[in-house]
Amino acid sequence: MDIDALHAESIIVDAVCPITYETRYVDWYREGGVTVVTPTVAWVQNADYAFKAIAGWHKFVAGRADMRLIRSTADILAAKQAGETGILLHFQGTDPIEDNLDLIPIYGELGVKVIQLCYNRRNRVGDGGSERTDTGLSYFGLDLVAALNDAKIVVDCAHTGPRTTLEAIEASRSPVVISHGNAAAIHPSNRNVSDEVIKAIGANGGLVGAVGFPAFVHDSDRPTLDHFIDHIVHIADLVGIDHVGLGIDYASMQWPIMSDEAAVAIYDQAIAAGIWRADTYPKPPYYYPAGIETPRTMINLTRRLAERDFDAVSIGKILGGNWMRIYRTVWEG
């Protein structure tokens, strides 16, 4: 197998890219051969913040001849052919929708094509994955899932409570994803996904994106690439190779982007605000799996998948082919 050719020819999608809060890091993804970069445009902020952030991304893409805003799979294919990097906008949480479902199709037109229901805490939609309770979707949440389906926006249940997730899968007319979450059976973090939920995602036609945040990969604070791939193997064995992809979630608080002191300061703020809980998120430093510590060396993942006996077709699906299926089904179905 020609690894360099396979990597270069594949459509590679990283479905969660908060590191791009600083747009200069988009070039790290280009260096790593990633086709689609998915900035977290907003998470716990309101609509005013979200629209300004979207405007900033539109300005950034317009100013770069090697970038393309993604609204369709045709845009992704065109970006790949032209050697451009696709920018696909993503919300981690529904706070930017506030209590106005009429905003959803507007966000979709502006390129926000994936929206996560909760970010750890309870909101108008349901319970987040770090809540004390797990009470499921609210009536507003049911209406919101229907509105996302109508607007052809992907329903994302990362950071969302198990019951809320299962009820969203039941309510959704389109495949539901967990953009970034690992297998709890491999590593029992509160942020990881039970086999029950993984099976429901698979039965719904959805996808789980393997995440590289070290506390969700392994007990070691310096997980290996094999530790990361173990989650991919488990998900594929459980529900099939068509239902696993990448949502690596490179973050600004990680090594080598931020000093340990600065990362701890931001961490302390997140804990104090209740956005993160210490039983799920240990203190920095954060080292992503060895070999893919940053997106610049993504080819090492392709190489190690081949060494772990994945064939070329399966590797192509993991790297981005499965996300393309989801996008085609939801956006153009």
C-alpha cells in the first residue's frame, strides 16, 4: 500500500477543530493534508457572538485563495480537486439559537451545517453529558431536532447526556452523529460513549468521531497512537466500519500551542464557570496521541491504520469517506 498516495488522494475530514479559534492554525491542517477543517464557531455564547464569529470566518475565507466555505459535498469535492482547504462551520451547543428556532435555517445558509445539542451542562434542549441528571429532550429540544432536520443540518450529540442523545436519535429523521467521543468500553471517561449509544448511532445510520483529547483516550497523560486507534477498532467492530470517523478536537490549551501556566489559568476558569468538571477534565498539560500531537503530522495516522491491518478502502472511510456519506445524506437527502 502506497501510504503517501493514499493520504494525498483521500478526502480527510476532522469534524471538530477548536484550535482554529486562532485562524493561523488552519495552515497546520493544510500541512497535514486535511481537506475539511471544522472550526467551533460558538459553544456557550449567544446569537450576537455567533453571528459576529461567522462573519469573521466568512472574511477569513474570502481573503484566502486556498480556502473554500463548505455548504455542500460538491464544495468539498471542488476544494479537494483545487487543492483548497474547506471550512465547515460547527456549533458546540445550541446557546447561539437562544429560544428562536427561526435562526436555524439562517445559520445553515451561512455555513453552519453541524450543530451540537448540548455542551456538558443542561440547556433549553436537554441535559449535557456532565450534568447531575439525565432527563432527556425537552419539548423545545424535540422541536429543535425537527428544525435541524428541516434545515438539513447535522444533529450532533457530542457532550450531550445519554438519554438526551438516545431521544434525539429516536426523534431525528436524519442520521445523528457524535462528532467527537471515544468508546467508554475502551476508556471509561464520563465524556466517552457507551456501547448502547454507539449501537443506536450505528442503527440510525450515524457516525462517531474518534477524539484525541488525552483524558478521553487513555489513563496515560501521553497516550499513544495505538491507544487512539483502539477506539476506532472498537467502534468499527461494534457497528461497522461505515460508522466511525475523526473528530480529533485539537484545542488551544494543548501542548505545544500554549504554555502550561496559561493552559491551567484557562482550565481554572472553565472549572469555576461549571463548563468543565474536574472529574472528567484533568488539569493540563494536554499531550495528544504521540505521532499526531498536532494536525501537521496526520499522515502518521494513515500509516499506523495500515500497520494495524486496515485496508485502503477502510482507511479512506475513517479519514473522511464516512463523513462524506453523512453530509451527503443530511445536506442533500
